[in-house]
Amino acid sequence: MNNIPDPFREQRNKDGVLECKFQGENTPMILRHEDVRKAAKDWKTFSSNAPFRVPIPSEEDVRTMRQLPVETDPPDHTDYRKIVEPFFLRAKDPAMIAQVEALMDEMLVAALARESTEVVREFALPIQSRALAYLLNVPESEATTWISWGIHVFRDGASKGATLEKYLHAQLDRAQASPGDDFYSALTKATFHGRPLTREEMMGFANLVFAGGRDTVIHTISSVLGHLAGHPEALEFLRQDPARIVHAVEEFYRVITPLTHIGRVCPVETNVHGVTVRPGGRASLCWASANQDEAAFDTPAEVRLDRKPNPHLAFGFGAHLCLGAAHARLLVRTLLQKCIERVGRITVLEAKERVENEERYQRVVGYESLTVKFHPR
């Protein structure tokens, strides 16, 4: 993961926009760092109040409810966000940090004892799932079910989406019958503008938890390990001064940017850097391009684990800054801490990159599979 190919560079420097069709809809992708930040803050022009249409491709066929709070605009977005924010802030709680540290230790010790580990499914997926159980304050045994769903909650279309919805309804039914201190119980007890949440609203929050931070975390963990395998000097660099891990986490998220872009709907006809978007049409905020913009980052193709400042947009920008950012940072930070303590080097045995193939660009985002051997210190 060095000198990363940037599929947006030419168009970013030329026009600042790339027109691309998604599901037959012509969508201008906003490419420059400054322009993406401006659009992310301008929710009246670039609205998220569009059920199913914030993700690209749209998700009408794989879920039945609006995801909350992401598919709303201020002020409702702000009020919805406050309902679940306490759970996402648990990632800064020393007790949860200790749980994640113990989990990462356990996973690395087990991997070091094996001749090979398939990182995506045998390492990253269990870590993501078990850490999510800590975040939601539910029994860790629930992770077994989540792991069985695989990497992508919606990849298999409506069938897998229906499985998730059935599961979430059951959890909410249980919480309403016997509320506790978990995420689902908090939803059943929450109010919005003085009234209880509807079941659809509860489902909107719960659905996003599983769809929003699943493959992004898994592919980030896999990509970090892929980089450390290809660049053993990176492990040594961090080992020399563990305080460098803080900046390294931000740099990894900048260069990986696990979510390429996100959609926004224009309520009225809008000129998006020379491209006309009709009322109700979409533009996209291309985080991946913004994070490679030479106007914002010196030699952006280089992976500099001590890069600072690092105004990356991997977690979005503005009101919709990713709720799970602290959790995602905790996982990569802990992974790096435990690697420098326990791992001498990592050898890649087999790798198959995951490539996002679209009409106008191809972008590597993590791995379909990555088999490695962890060598102890």
C-alpha cells in the first residue's frame, strides 16, 4: 500500500468533477478537498433527507426503512444523533478500551500460533463483530450470529437484508419486553421531540449500525495488515516510538478511505462544477479523491505514518461526521499497539484485492482475501 493508484487525479485537476452513472443515474462526483468540505457543510443544497439514496448504489431493494440519523438533515439530524451518541462514545470508555485490547491480544496470539491466517474472515470479521458487541453493550455471543452473515450485510441483495431486519425486530421485541442497558433497550426507551420512537425509527438506527461500519472496518484492518506485511520498516518505525501510532492511525484512514463516496440529493436544479443536476438528482462527495488532493496533502500518494497536519475526510465532514469514528480509530490504534508488542513481521502468502469497478473508475478497497503468516518478535 504505497504510491497508491489514484483513479480521480486527472479529473480532479482538470474539472474537479467526474460524471459517473450509478444504477443508470448520471451522478457528478465532487473531487477536490475544499469543494467536498464545502458541499458536506451545505446541507440545504446537498441534502441527506433522501431515504435509501444516501448510499451509492441506492438501497431500496435491500432495506425497508430510512437509516437514522444519516438520512436526515439538521435540525432533525442533530436531535436523532443525540439519541445514540452515548453508545458510540463508549469507544472512549476505559472499560471498553480494555475489552478491545484483550480481544486484539487474543486474536494475535491465536494467529501467531498458526501457519497461516486468512485476515479478512478469520481475523478482521471476528474483531469487528466482537468489538461491536462491546460497543452496543450486548452479550459477546451475539457476534457469532453476525459473523455468520459474512463481510457485506447487503451484498446478497434483499435476502440478506431481510435476514438482518428479522434479527433486529427480534432484538427490539426482547428489549421492549425486558429492557436492559443495551443499545436496543435504549432505542425502546428513547424519545424524539417528546414522543417515543416508532418501530421504524428504531429499525433505522439499528440497521445503520450493521450496514454502516461493517465492511469499512473489516477492509481497513485488512489493508493495515497488508501494508505492514509489505513494509516491515513501518512496524519498526512505530516500535521505536509508540506515540507515533496516533498519527499513523489517521494516515491509514486517509490512504485507505474505506468508503469511496456518499450521495447527496439536490432539492432544486443545481450546477455542480459545470454539471447540471436536476431537482431530486444526486451528486456525490468523493472522500477518496479529496484525501488524495495535492492541494491539501503534500505528496499524497506516499504513506507517511507521521503525517501532520492530516485534514483527511475518511470519516466525512460537517454535521454528518461518522458516528463510529472513535470506535474505528480505537480498533486500528489497538491493532497497531498489539502488533508492535507481539509481531516481528508479517508475510503475505496469498492476496486478492477487492476492486470497486465502476463505469468511469476502478479503485482498490481492501482485499477479498488476504492470507498471511504472523511471525512473533
